[in-house]
Amino acid sequence: MTYYIIGTGNTAWFMAKRLSKAGNSCLGIWGRNEEKAKKLAAAINAPVLAELQDIQDDADACILAITDKAIKDVAANFSFKNTTLIHTAGSVGRMVLEPYAQHAGIIWPVYSIVKDSLPLHREIPIVIKGTTEHSEKVLKQLVDDMSDICYTISWEQRQWLHLCAVLSNNFVNHLMSISEEICNKQRIPFSLLYPIVNQTTDRIKQASPKNLQTGPAKRHDVNTLEKHMELLAKHPEWATIYDSITTSIDKMYRNDKEE
């Protein structure tokens, strides 16, 4: 297939590299930063476009791998009848593209992608949704060249999935950042937590996380909970997080007992 890519960030690198490796042809790359655009273009042997207006209605797809807030403004530059216009944001509906393309859709990798350390495997869940039967075919063909896991889900489902991705990835990573800071201040090797973190991710592949919960909040171990809150006294923002999650855990398992 032929495609354009707008953007030079993590998702743009992932898609460009995967699609190029699979034999698809990139007709051009445009980015606000010309040097970054040149670097990505050189990596896949594609031309750099000087202007957005250089993108024609002559490709199978035009992929907007850009920030959420820029999607509408960039899409407004086009009026595609043939090219399928695609964005890659998890929290933006495909409807934002509909005024600017007869065929439109979304391709959202449910994965934390970093361009300097792109994944080598194909076990990357990618969700799609098109506005037409033609766009759905284009989306599926593109994803087949990038991953072995593809799901078509509705806009409502994607909003909930995006929320879950934030909870399970961004929030968990923040909790690990707090743990790392505490370990560093207490001169404890942060690596001591690696095994228990790995154990958690391994176990949830085998059973529901709800059935695997342990710890003082589930046990309603008031003494331990109070000691932890005392340790966090000088970090009220961390104490608030600890107390909020503790309350949520306690409520979940207390309700189970009552039922």
C-alpha cells in the first residue's frame, strides 16, 4: 500500500518502520520540525515534504501520528475522496476526520511506544474503526503489516479502553516512580522490587487481578495502614494517593464479603 505520514514522534516512527519493512511505500513525511522529519524519512528511504499542501489525494492512506489537540487543525488542510485519512489517538473520535475525507478511521496501538526502543515483537494490540467499508479494509491491511493483534471496537468502547490503559500503564508507572524515589532516599536498591513487579504481571495473565489482590488494605490491617500513612506524612500528595487506593481496595473486598 502507499501512504503519507504526518508527524515525527514515537507512533510515527513505529508505524513508518513497520509499514516500510512490510513493503509498503511511503510517498512522503511531513513534520513541524524539518530535521526530525528528515531523520525519519532517511530511516525508511522516503521523501520529506516541505508543506502539508504537498500531500495529494493519491495514496491509500494518510496517517496523522500527531498530538491529540493538533488533529483537527491538520486534518482541515485536506479534502480527500480517495485517500483514507487516519489518526492514531486513543481518546479522539474518528468523527473529527469525517468533514475532511470520504474515508476515515483510527489506528490506535494499545502500547507504550518509545521511538528509541521500538518493540521487535508483533504482540502489540491495535484497535481500529473506520467510517466506511473501504476504510475498514485499508485499516485492517495496514495493521496486519504491523501487528498480530487487531480489534475493531466502537468509539464508546475505545474511550473506556483508553481509560483502562491510563490506569494500568500511566498510573502504575507513576506509582513505580514514587517507589523509586522513596528507595533512593532511603538508600534501598530499587531493583529489590523488580521480582514482585514481574510476579504481578505474570500472575494477571493467568487469573483475574481481583482474585489475586493481597496486602494490608484487603486484610483491613489498620495498624500497618496507619504506619504507612505516618511515613508519608511529609508527602501529602503521596499520602492522598495511598489513602484513595486503600479505600477503593477496602470497599471492593468489603462489598464482596457482604454479598
